[in-house]
Amino acid sequence: MIITHRWLSILEGCLLVALGIHLLNSSHLLISGTAGMGLIVQHLSTLSFGQLFFILNLPFYLLAIRCMGRAFTVRTFISVSLLSLLSELMRRYLDFNITEPVFAAVLGGMLVGFGLIILFRHQSSLGGLNILAMYLERRFGIHAGKTTLVGDILIVSVAFFVFEPAQVLYSLVAFLFMSSVVGRYHRPPIWARVQTA
């Protein structure tokens, strides 16, 4: 029963994140972390976000299995694969037409934030920066919201070379709402301070 609850929760978390990212992508906005890198690279390649997100996460599994354990790495791999698949399905079958970028940024950022909280609470992540955030929280007690905020700053710096300034500024709204949601609702559980296998 506990295992079923965990995997259903992980699926729900991935669904929320995928919906938020699809909404932002449809409005030509960004989000932080590996997803943000995927959205940036998407504009420079012929690959879709789902494909890029899966590929960009591959190197981070080495850090995850070394520092976070095999079980966490397996959950993260499945979460990343789920998000990639859901993103592909939404790209094909779900069409957003939001003309107000601030609304898209607020809603998209909040959806991603709540999805991440669900994943964090069930000892999973979406790879990349999230693996680093989980590791720092577990090992040193550094709140995941702080790590993601630093990642946001780096993504914004790179985004100015690819996107119009207005798009980047609207994306900052999404970043802030996502970080705000994670910072206010995520509470590091006991396992955040204990190294597990």
C-alpha cells in the first residue's frame, strides 16, 4: 500500500511539473534547472523538450547513485522518464493559447513548484539541479529552495543570449513563484539528514 501510494504520488508530481512546463513552453517562457536548460537548447536544436530533458539528465545519474543511493536514483530515473513521456504527450495532444504571459508565468511556476514538492517528499527528483538540491539538503541541511534559486540565476544569465529580454523577464516571474512555493511548503523530512541506500 505504501509503495503504491509513493508511485501514484510520483506520477502526480510529474504530471503537475509536465503541465507547468508545457504551459510555460507554449507561452515561450522558461523555468529553472535542467528543464530550463532543455527549453533553451530546444530553441537551438530540432529535438523536442521531452527528448532533450531525458538526454540532459543522463550524466547526473552518476552523482545520484554515488551520493544518494540506488533506490533514489531509480526513482529519479523513472520520474525523469515519466516527465519526458508526459511532455511528449502534452506537446502532441494539449494546446494552450494564453495571451497573457504574466498569468502563464504565475500558473506555470506554481504547478512546477507543487510538483517538485510531491517528488521531494517521496524521495525522488527530476534530476540535474534537483539531484544537487536533494543532495545538499540531505548532507548539509541546505534548503532545496536556496539551491534552486542559485540555479535560476544561472539559467537567466544564459537565457538572455537566446531569448528576447521580455521573455526572460516574464520567466523570472515563473522562477520566483516556483521558488516561493518550494520555499514555503517544502519541509525537509528526517531522511533529508540521513544518508540512505
